[in-house]
Amino acid sequence: MLYRRMPRVKEELSILGFGCMRLPMDGKTVDESAASRMMNKAVERGINYVDTAWPYHGGEGEAIVGRLLAGGLRGRVNLATKLPSWLVKTREDMDMYLDRQLKALQTDHLDMYLLHSLSADRWENLSRLDVMSFMEKAKRDGKIRYIGFSFHDGLSVFKKIAGAYDWDFCQVQYNFLDTNYQAGAEGIKYAAGRDIGIVIMEPLRGGSLTVPMPEELRRMAADLSYRAPTLADLGLRWIWNQPEISVVLSGMSSMDQLQQNIESAAHGWAGGLKPGEPIFVDKAVKFFQSKMRVLCTSCGYCKPCPQGVDIPQCFTNLNNAALTGNWAAQKANYNYILADDRDGNKASACVECGLCETKCPQHLPIRERLKEVVAAFEKD
Ligand code: SF4
Ligand code: SF4
């Protein structure tokens, strides 16, 4: 395993982090013995960063991770979880959630504590409640060690939040198809310039880059002078190629995925892409873009929708399904992300007022495409 250091974090962190939002399932519940075998193997192979959050696995995720780490593994990993920012209404809520999280995770401290899934509205609400004094007190009290945030909004909001505090780290969505998505490449450079450590989520675009390489791409890969990599391997190493990134989280569901990711991580040096690979990535990006249903860049300018429809998320899932052909997985992801207790609404909440279309720089027929989203993900 290779390790990197964030400017404000003392420990060396494994470049591959174990994301615990897609643990192996046995029917509708997590298969804890399979998950435990994976966690043991991960730690044995040098992974020392484990990430979970309040809503994962229907709210059971933290207690499950607590059990997976009990019995000796807790002291060998940097444990990350997140304040569920959309549920916080008062300062007392912050203390209550942190204490419940520590209990569920069977630990007296969290190494990495993030404000979860910040957007402009959530940051405004948390700032009004003086969330940073809560975070700093938690740090002084020894309940948390490093302070960060995860993010889902546009670039200008990212810069505003990243510039508002000397964060130890942040967690953003990034992969070779999404260099202009949310914080994107520019946001990452901006954060790195402020000595903020970078953790990447969705490095394989919610599974889009785990599919077997399509035949057209395979032919393009024939130009490469070595055995064509898998898309997943290339996707991970493309991120590790960038020195400002420290940890890449992968939500692993099987021992096979863990093993493959560990093999990729063994070659995850900064500047480690082989000759020809950057050009192949450019070709792959163009190929995937040609398959997309909606040329939405997820810029977020159409937000807020008066009905709360999370338009970029709707189109992300539609495009991912068209790219991968895995409509069931994207349907599950859509219904998880836009579940009732979160603050984005599904496409079916659209009343066709047309306001979003007046703001979309791509001039997309948003109302029509949202009907496709409803048909794809909200019907049995
Ligand atoms: S057309 Fe639909 S999605 Fe667009 S702003 Fe109106 S309600 Fe929201
Ligand atoms: S629908 Fe248009 S405005 Fe909304 S995120 Fe996509 S590209 Fe941006």
C-alpha cells in the first residue's frame, strides 16, 4: 500500500480508503461476516482509512462499522464519519449526533469528522448555528481530531466554503468523466492551494467505470503498447496521478473489488500514468459523453427549483444508467440519494413551471428529460 500525507494531518494515510456505504448484502441486510472478512483483509493489506456516515445502510451503517472494527481493528485505522448536516436544527443537535455516533462506532474519538454533504443552504444554516465553534470544541475535548467537510454543490459555493476556514481536509466527487462537476479540478487546485487535504469519493462514478470496457473503447486501447487496463484501474490511477489528492474512497461490496483496488493502489504513484494512458483517457471521455442522454454538466445554475427537484442528480443517474446499461443500480442510487429525509426532491415533484430552463446555460429541455427520469426510476 502507498501512503500520502495531508498538509495539516500528522498521520500518513493509505491512498485507498474503505468506503462503507455499499457493504456486501445478504438480502436486505448487510452480510456482516462477509464485511468483516473484507475489513480484516483491507487492514492487513495496509488500508488505514475507513469512511462511514449517519445515513449509510438505512441508518445502521455506523453501528455496523463499529462492530466490524471492534476486537482490535479500531486502533489501526483513521475512522471518518460525518455530521448529518441536513438534520441539524440547533446547536444541541450537533452534540447529540456526535455523541450518538461515537457510541454507535464504539470509540471515544473520531479521527476525521466532516460536515456531511454541504451545499449553499446547508452551509448557511450551519454557519448561523456557529458550527465551527462546535467542531473546535469537539476537537479540544478530544472527541474529534481533524475537521473536514464533504460537498455537493457548484464550484463557487465550494470556493466560498473552502475559503471560510482552515479545514484539515475536504471530500469531493471526482473522476475522469467529472472534471468540471461540483468542485471539479479547479476546486481541488483551489483547496490544495489552501493546504486543505483532499479525499475523493465516487472515483468510479457510482459504478459507471466498473463496467467491462466497451468494444469501441477496447479497439482504441489497442493503440496502447501494453495490456489494456480495466476502466476501474485506469479511473483510480488517473486520480492518484494527481499529487494534491491523498485518499481515494471506494465503496467496496466484495472481496474481488477489494483485491482489484488494492492491486491498482500498488501502482498509484503521483505522475504514475503510463505513456499513452492520458490520451486514451481523453478518448474515453469523448466516447462516454457521446452516450449520455442529457448533456448536463451538473453546474447547478438551474437550482433552486421551487419544488425542490434536484435536477443535476436526476440527470446524473439517467446518464450513468445509459452509460452502463445498469438501470437497476442507478434506480437504487437515485432512490437512495433522493430519499424522503434528505432535501433534494425526485423528478416527479416537477410541476413544469419552466423556471429552471430559463437559467440553464446548456438550454436543455429539462422538463422533457425529467419525464424520462420518472419513467426510468420511479415506476415499478
Ligand atoms: S420546471 Fe420543474 S424542475 Fe424546473 S423549476 Fe419548475 S418545477 Fe422545478
Ligand atoms: S440542467 Fe442545466 S443548469 Fe441544471 S445542472 Fe444541468 S447543465 Fe446546469
